[in-house]
Amino acid sequence: MIDREKALEAWKENPEVDDLFTDTGELRLWEDPVGWNGYVREVGHGEPRYYSVNTRFDEDEWISKIRCGERAVRDAVEKHIEDPKAGRAGRFVRRCSPP
């Protein structure tokens, strides 16, 4: 079980959003056997672009892919860490939470 207060404190001390994304540009916040949602990071013209995404594993396209700013990613990570009901449906992905 993650200590949410310690995770949030660690996040606020080192809030590097880009460090949370995988090498393939994914930041999965929630996942179950059907699919996942979270964020993707793409670099265009040397600048990072962030998208809020939702997908199914049996689909080749995103269910939704909405461009957003870094602040939206930060807010989502903070809510993810603080959510006391996480994990009751599907799998609340822990990898993105700071140690």
C-alpha cells in the first residue's frame, strides 16, 4: 500500500512531469484487462505535447485523445496519489506515483 502523504510530498519536491512517462511516452494512471487511461507525451517541433487518452487493448485507435497542457497532467497525478478509493475497480497503476 502506498503512503499517499509521502508520495505527494515526494511529488511536490521533485515535480518533473516528463520523468513519469515511459520511454514510449505513456503515463498510465488506471488499467484493467480491457484497456487503460492516462496521458501520452509526444514531441513535435522540439516541444512536448501532452494528451489525455483512453484506449482499449483490442482497438488500434484511441477511444479519446485530447490535447492538454502540462498543468492538467500535474493535477491528474496529484489526484491519482491522493485518491483513497483507487483500485476498487480495475488496477490503479502505482508506477507513476513517486516513491
